[in-house]
Amino acid sequence: MMGDCCGFGMGSWWGGLLWVVFLALIVVGAIVLIRALWGSDSGERRGGRDPALGVLEERFARGEIDRDEFEERRRTLTS
């Protein structure tokens, strides 16, 4: 019999367990793929972090803008 070798045939409990594991891997893989494709932009916003404000803070930290300009632009972004 072809499917009875080593107890991995469709009638054994190993076969059922392997199918469950296989389907779980497919579902987890699909979830990871969906989150990678559609979650990249929204991940920053979900954390309450505006990317534009982050860039502004980086420019201020590097000394590209002074404190007055930083405060003015931050008020504009947060209003």
C-alpha cells in the first residue's frame, strides 16, 4: 500500500496533524504577508507617531533648524 508507509497515511492521526500544521503555516504566512504589504505605512501612525514630526525632530537635532523654527513647524504639524 502506497499511503501506509511509516504511518503517515491520510488515515493516521499523524496525517491529520500534519495537515493542521500545514494549514496553520499557510494562514500565518498569509497574515505576515498582508501585514508587510499593507501595514508598513500605518504602523508608525498606529503607535501615535507622525512621520513628519519625526523628520522635524531629526532636523532640529542635527542643527539644520533653530528652536523657533522647530516650535513653529511643530505647532503647524500638530494643529
